[in-house]
Amino acid sequence: MDQSRRPPLADSSPALLAKGYAWLPDRRRRTTSPVVRARLMGQHAVALHGPDAVRFFYDERHVERGTALPGPVLSTLFGHGAVHTLDGRAHRTRKHMFLSLLTGPEAVAGVVDHVTKVWDETVPSWAGRPSVVLFDEVSRILTRGVCRWAGIPLDDVDRVARDMVAMVDGFATPGPRHWRARRARARSEAWLGRLVEDVRDGDTGAPAGSALDVVARHRDADGLLLDPHTAAVELLNVVRPTVAVCWFVSYAAHALHRGPDLRERLSEDDAAYAVAFAHELRRFYPFAPFLGGRAVTDLEWQGEPIPSGTLVLLDLYGQNHDPDLWADPYGFEPGRFLNRPPERDELIPQGGGDRTTGHRCPGEDITIALLGALGPRLARLDYTVPHQDLRIPLNRVPSRVRSGFVIEGVRVPTPARHGAGRAAG
């Protein structure tokens, strides 16, 4: 391998921690090569981007995911033994369980109906409060809604919502956020593991066909039931990503505050625009910076060698802001998706590839549908936005609106005032 194709000697992990989402796009702008070579945690890493790279990355003949996930990410975000750590037949069998729960019109409508019912029950109470932190409130709404749908009984919604948020918030950072995420995961796995055992012993009922019932009864590729710990991990992989939609709802508030014309359009009864708005939220705002896998054999990408065992990164944030794919990529323009729905491997905030056979998030349709339902509800809500820190730092992974997006003077619109939302800075 010539010098330009060797990984640099210096480790880029400190630069990644310092720059966050901007690290890979900055590196890509400084090279003419179709790949970015780096050293991360002492390992040779090669980063790819673009729709063709997505297809290359998700081909199991090229890249495997199971061995590439770092222990700290498994101990916080996904859980040890999760579907994300599997490949081949084992992955397809476990993934089928998620597909049966999370895909199709009935499944999507079920989650959305439960969450929107909780939203409609809860939001009127905001009118009697001096201020509301939207991020926190929506995390509780989503927790209550998805757990009702999943058949999971809740004794302490606040604690469960905090733990779901903590697992996402601390997966990509050292320090207090990371340790808070680990404690949240340990607590949640112990709780749901006991619940699965109670269901199997007949001490607790699980509604037929609910996520709790399906996961508790699922048999893996070896024909065996999941052990209680792994069952708890996979229940969390149903609940936690749904609660994480609170990131995008607070981003929706941020977008509406910056663009009052967006608020007026979104408040109308236009399902197509609501979905376009949801797609643009997921494209524009930061969530996952990249995905990682490992080369299963010696590979070549556009003339660049990728030795077996190399860490292969797929640049999600960079691709979602690539000017070769998106006109005005740093402008928030939902209209870009009105006449042209996104291609499968073009818009990849939750990964790419075929979700039925690969590692693409099976709950992506639920995320889009939830945003399509909650976005218009937010746009129709009447409130003021006090002075606060609305920055979204790109060196924080995952990023979020610093203040959580505080709103005051909430008034729930009556039918006569439908769409009369306002936002004052």
C-alpha cells in the first residue's frame, strides 16, 4: 500500500471528540480521495459516503456490523447481545421479530395513535404552567405512549423517560453523561428482565401481539427463547428509539421558531407537507454522525484498497449535507421532498440499505409518522419562546437544543383558532 493509502500514525479520536459531526465532513473536504483514512482508537478506519457507498457498506459480503460496535456503545445505546451485534442468519431471524412489530400500516398507526392520544391528554396541562421544557415533556409523552402500545406497565414514567433519554444522550461521550447512560441501561435491563420472567411464569399478563408478548415468546435462530437479559435488551430497542423522537420534536420547535412561514404551512391539514417536514428534520438536524462496520475480507472501493479487518465508517451527517445530493444543504427546505420522495440510500439519518435484510432501522416509518403527527400539533399550539440558549453544538454527540426548547404562555387552540400558533423570541 502506498503512503497515501496508509492510515495516519496519529489517532483521530481526540479530534473526533472535539469536532463531533463536523469531523468527517471536514476531513473529506481536505482530500481528493473517494475515502477518508484515519486511525480511531488505534484501528485503521476508512470512511465512505454517497448512495453507492451505502449499498457497498450494507452488503454482508463486504462489511459486518457485529464486531465493530465498541463496548461503550453496547453498554449504553444498544445493549450487549442486541440485534445490532448479529450478522447473517442470526441477524435475519432476530430482525424479523422487529419487522413484525414495527413495520406495516397497522403497526405504525398503533404507535402513532397511542402517542398522539397521550399528547392530546397532556398538552392542555401545559397551559397552567409558567414554562415548559419541550424536550423533557415530549420524552415523557413518548414514553407513556410507546409503553402503552408495547404492553409494558409503568410505575414511574418520569424515571423511565429519563433513563431512555440518558441511554441515547451518553453513548458517544466519556465522562458523566456516559456513566449516567450505563446506570440507566443497567436499571432498565433489570426492570424489563424481571418483567419478561413474570410474563413467562404467568404472573403478569402481556396483551397478545404486543411487543412485550412477542419479545417474551420469540425464539432465535437456534430455536431457543431469548434469555431474560437479551429479551430486556430488545424491548429497550423498541422503546428507546421511540422515546428518542423527542430530539426531533424539539428540533421541529427550533425550525418553526426560525421560520414562521413554516409554522403556518405545517399547521394546515396537509399530510404530504407534514411528511416532507419530517424528512427535512431528519436530514437537516444532527443525530447520528456515522455508522461503523468491519471489512470481512480484503476489499476495494473506487480503486482504494480496504484491508480485511479495517473499521469501515459510513458518513451519515456528511451525506445528509452533501451539496452533490442536496441543493442548499444547510438550508431548511421541506419543499425539497414534496415532489420527490427521498431515495432509499440517499437520505440516511437512520441508516441505509434494505431494512428487511440489513441493519437499517426497522422503526424508521414510525419515526416519520410520529413526526408527521406531532409536527402539525406543535405548529397549532399557541406559545411564546422566551430568551434562552437555542444553540445546537455540533461538537456534542448526540447534539440537542441546549435549553431543551423552553416555551411559555401555552394556550391550546380551540377549533375556531385552529392554526393560530405564534412564536416570539
